[in-house]
Amino acid sequence: MAQMSVEEILMTYLPLEEDARELVDLYYRVSPPAFLDMGSMLLLSSALRTSLYTLPIWAKGAESQTFGWFTNIVPLSGFQAKYIDPVYHSSTPPSSQTLTVLFLVLALGTVMDPTHSQSAEELTYAYITAARQSLALDMSHSVTLVQICYLYVTFVMNGRKDTAGGEIGWPYLRAGMAIVEAIGLHRDPAQWDLPIEDATERRIIFWEIHGYDVLQSIALGRGQCIADHSIDCALPDDGDETQFHRMAYTLTRIWSKINERQIRIIPSPYTDVIDIDDSLNQYERSLPPHLSPGVAPSLYDLTNPSRKRLAFRRNMLLMYLTEARMALHRGWFVRALKEYPNEPLHSPQSRSFINCLESCRTLIGLVRSMLALHDQQINRRWHFFFHLFSACACLAACVIRAPRSELAPAVMSELVSGIALFQIAGRDETVSQLFGLTDDRLNCNG
């Protein structure tokens, strides 16, 4: 009997191709029909709830989408040729890195399984174990290894310990960025006369993981890995008609300016904050109509698959924009609270005080809308509730430090609204933490 290679042994962990395709669909775009639960229904207006009950059955089973909505780190267009065919339709074992990507996509697909069954959880950890074993066979620097780092970070950041997700994923994300720099992904490939497909792939993967790094760096208060002055990689033309990815990459450049000032030992002048805030406002005005905040919610966002996907992307982009504003103004918001506790609106930095509070209000509204539209797909993502917690913490700081401000009653109302989202999502530990911040002190302040 011929001895099996390690790759062949690992391939025995793979599901049948039909089952693998279902999990890949869970990662990219489709999950089985699972209509809104009562918690999500409570987030909708009474008019939308009434209309929803009159919909035909086919509309209530509209598909919902997952990781493939907003990340393009492993483009769907080439997935069949690069990962399915070499694994399921080749006489020779695939490379271990190819196998690792497939195992990670399968693991993330099971994470987003709406049934959330015990068997799905067991499969998740079987696939992630197989991915680790496969990666150990070949950790040589490559574009594929960068994709692996991104996917693995996404997995570990969305485990059970939500509030620790960023810290758990941080070292792996930085490992991915080190590989980016080592293989020159941050440099534009046009100078090397690569085929257009390869050049586009390199640009996409760079901007995906660089944006991930900048976002997490700001969330954790650390500096991004590769400074802007070292980057000349052009924005990719990925054929996305909605322009979602291109607009997200463009916003990353503004995020980088915020991060550069966030980590300074000596604070930058307030004029820098005003300049960046103006850039964010200009960016918002430049958004195409279908991605702009002026688009009103619609019943069809719940029932039409393409509208639902677009609504998610619009809300996701606006969430990135709102997080940028909150990160930009938060330090000056705190300064206004400390120096003008009776009425922070009288502070010279009142623009930051107002912008931070408005960003918190907007972020709570976005999470509410996304929970109504996508329910468990949102509830299982660390990102949304991390930033929702940050918004609630800022609102709590306002009502505690400046209870006599004319904005305090409205801020308190928003804080209660934000805490309610954690309750609807069943995150009782987070609710307890927030009430621990507010209850006693709010009672003392009346």
C-alpha cells in the first residue's frame, strides 16, 4: 500500500464537494432561509412590521449574506479555479497553502451557519485545526500566505470572547503585514510588468489587509504597520459596480491620517482635527448616491436580495465613516468634558464634543438597522459590538461628567437605546458592564 502524503491525509478532513460549496456560499453570500426573530422585529417600525407579515412566502425566504459582503481578500470570481478545482478535480494533491485557504473559508462558513448547531461548532474547529496543520507544511512568504493571515485573524476575532477579539487577532494581523512588506505588496506592481490579473490581485489583497490593519490599529490605539509615505500601490479596479470596495480603500487613506495623529506623544494642533474632519465631510459628499447616508430605509432592503446586499454595504461604509469621526474627535471630546464639566458646549473644542456625540448616535442607529436587516450575521461579528460598546461608553461619560449639559437628556436617551441593542442581541455580560459604568453615578446625579 502506497504511503499517503500529509496533504492527502489532510484532505480526508474535507467534506464532499457539494457540502463544501454550501459552506463556501455561507462565507460569500448565501445562508439558508432564516427569517427575522422577535428581537429583530422589535427593531423595525410598526409600518414595516405590518407590511412584512403580508409578504409572500418566497420573499420571506430571501437570501442573506455574510463575509463576502464587505471583504474581497479571496475574490469569489477566481475561487472555483484556484481552490475548488485543485482540491476536488485534480489527480495530484493541492499545495498546502491552497488547502489552508479552503479550510479557513469552510471554517468561516460554519461560523456563519444560522442554525448554530453543535455539529456546526464541531465542524468549525475541525476545519480550523486542519487549516493550522496544513499551514505548518509551508509557511513560505507568498500572496496566498497574506490571505491566510487575514482569514485566520477574521476567525479568531469572531470567537466566543468578543471583547478580547482584537487582542487575540492582533499578532496574526501584524504577521500578515510583515509578509506584505517582505514581498512588496505595498509597492505598485505596474513597475514589474505583471499580467493585469496578477497586478489586480496584488492590489486588492494589499488594500484589503492594509485597511484591516489601519482599522484595528485605531481601535486598539496603536500605530499602523506601514506608513503612508511608504505606499504607492494603486487602488484596484475590481469590477465592482457598486464601488463599495474602492470607496472603502479611499476612506482608509483618511483613517491613516487619524491614526498618525492618534499615536503621537505630543498632541497635534486642533487645526489638524478640523482639516481631517473637513476631509471626512468631503468624502461623504463624494459617495455615489446608492452608498450615501441620504438613502432612506426600505421594506425591499429586507426582502430583495440585491437591495439587501447593497443596504448592508451602504451601512457598512457609513459605519466605517462614523467610526473614523468618533476616533478623530474622541480625545478632544474627553478634554471638553474635563475642562468644561458644567457645559462642554462652551469649550473651544465644542465641535469635537458635538461630533463625537453625533457619531455615537449615528453608530447606534446603524447597528440597529443592521441587526434588523441581518440579525445573526451581525450578532456573530466582533466588530459591530466592539464599536457599539465604545459609543455607549462615550455617551455614559457625557451624562456622568456633564449631567447639567443641555444635551444630557438626549444623550441619556441614546445611551438607553444603545444598551437595549445589547439586550436584544443577548449580550448580557456587556449590558452589566455598561450598567456598572452608569447606574450608581447616574442615580447620584439625578
